[in-house]
Amino acid sequence: MKMNAVVAGVGMTRFGKHLDIGLKSLGTEAVKAALEDAGMDAADLDAAYVGNAVAGLITGQECIRGQVILRSMGIGRIPVVNVENACGTASTALNMACMTVSTGCYDVVLALGVEKLQHPDKAKMFAAFGSGADVEELEATVAGFYKDQAGKEDAASSAGAGKKRSVFMDFYASIARAHMREYGTTVEQIAGVSAKNSLHGSFNPRAQFREVMTVEEVLAAPMVAEPLTRPMCSPIADGAAAVIIVSERKARELGLERPVKVASSALHSGWDHGPDEPDTVSLCAGEAFEEAGVGPEDIGVIELHDASAIGELVAYDSLGICPKGESGKLIEEGATKLGGRLPINTSGGLLRKGHPIGATGIAQIVELTEQLQGRAGKRQVEGVVAALAENGGGVLNNEAACMCVTILTR
């Protein structure tokens, strides 16, 4: 559908380990920052979509997560819709907020993503990630990640999945091995993604990790799941991000100085398709480009779902940034680094900014909005008129269970 939605304000917390800060405090910080950025008050809100994926498993808060967070800061009465959609939770909340504004239901809507993942019991954290797959088939799913081309299972390599690490790292490790086998992608190229994003993250005061790493340092780090070392895997984080979405009419009424338009937002679920059919990322991207009336050549900066370094390379393929299988070359050439022809994950990405599941998608929108408004500081990409966010989550049949691609324009 044609969008009639404008970003009026954005805000987010620093992502990281916040054991002493609860959901309500994290959410409040992000919402207040977004309202202040928009020059608006809580009383201006017509509705809210609040994204959170795993609070029920980590904190025990279920059912009314959004109402609990917003009432703690005095926001009530308005419709509050709780959204849960794995790692694509926040972008789904944004998609719904934009649709309700675009259809004329509301003029001012809050989209908030917030997550508490850090917990003294690490097994609880890893179990929360495991819930993003079919739990009835989880053991068989993990075993499938470690079957060789002859179908033989490597049980030793799968040991610890879901107990000592997120099962999603085993999922990405299997993708990495397949990509290396099929396209000749090297482990140095995969490590190059982490090194690039560490440079970008060093410029981001809200990133969880800000030290710069070389390819050699990435490769020398502890192994998580072959061939992925720790810096090739996104860290567990707590955090929140919020955006105020308004109609174009309201934007004019407010006299916004630097409005950012949500030109399109395409949301789909994975499905059983043939190997030669487009995957969910390609489907969403094609739809988003068509709805926005722009092409890949118009995009000046991208934030994408690098839950693992290989995930970024695979996204290059699916988004049409390069011919399929040649994504590793873009890293070697520096094409997606700040100063390159298409900077990607200028925030540091999930690898350095952190990955609080329910907040990640809106955090991408925060970064891209600031890029389009020329206020990204040392991360600024000059001359950006259109930006793209790709965010998905969950895994079913070796593919993302949900996917969202959003295009913003100046």
C-alpha cells in the first residue's frame, strides 16, 4: 500500500548489559527521547504499538507489556497494541504504526521496541533465543545444521547449541559453511564484515562495543560455531528504541524542519518455496522498492540484520547489492565501509551496536533517520536522499520466519 507516514522524532537508549535497569525504565528513556525529538508531548499520541519478544521468558511479564511500560510514564487511555515477531518485532511494530497512520486511523502514533535479555542465568537467555524456532522440532533442526552433504550428522559440533550459545549462531554457521562451499567465500571476508562494523561502531556512542578490531583479531577470537568466532556473532543486549510516526498532514501542521518519509514498508513471512524462487528478503525488497518508487541505485545507506557476519553477506546477495555470491568481494574492496560507494551498518550493526531482539528494527530506523537528517556525526554519509532497513527474525525450514524491508526518504 502507498504510505502516508512521516518520522517526526526518534530516540533510543545505549544498547548493552543493563542488569539493574528494567523494561519500564528502558522504554521510558527511549519514548521520552523520541517525543522530545519530535517536539511533542505524550498527550499528542493517538495510539502506540509496543514491540517486545521475550520478556515473558526473561522477566515473567506477559500479556500487557506495552501497557505496563507506558503507564509507568503516565501514558494511558490510548489504544496500546503489543507486538511480538521474533527479531523482526520492532520493524513489525513500525510497519503497523505506519499502516494505521497511512489509512487515516490516527495522526500520531508511537512505535516502541524494548527488550531485556541479560540475565544471571545464561541458560534462560539462550532458551529465549531458541523459542524463535519450532520448539517441537528444535533438536532435529539443530542436528540438520551439522549434516554434511552426504547427510551424515556431526553431533560433536552441535553440542552446546541452545545451552551454551544461541541456536541461531548454529543456524548462521551452517549458512556460512554453505556460502563458503558454494561461492568460495573466505573466512577472512566474513571476518571483514565484523572488522568494518567495529570501525563504524567506534563512532556510535550508543553502541554496546566501540573498540576497533582488525580481521586478524576477529579470526583470533574464541570460536562459537565453526567458522564463526565471537566477534562474528551479535552480542546479547538490553535496550529500547522509539519512533513517533505522523501523517503528512500532521507533519505540515507541526512544521517539521527535516521530515523523513516512510516511503514503503514490506512485511512478509517465510514460506515453502522452490530453490529458484525469491527468498523473503528479495520479496520484501522488491515490493518495498516498487512502493517507494525508487531503485537500489537511489539508496545511499543501509542498516541490515547482521545477527552474524555471514548474515550481512547473504543480505547483500538478496537485496541485489551485488551479483549472487560476490558479496565477499564488496568487503575486500571496502565498498560498504564508510567512504565506500554504499555504506552499510553505519551504526555498527547488530554486531557492535548489540541486538536486543525486540528493539533492533526501530534502532535501525533511528540510525537511518539521523543519516537522512545529517546528524549522524562521525558516521555521517553525505548526500543521502534514500535509505533502507532490512530486519527479520525467527527460523523455519532454514529461512527467516518473518522479514521486513523499510525505505525512508528525505
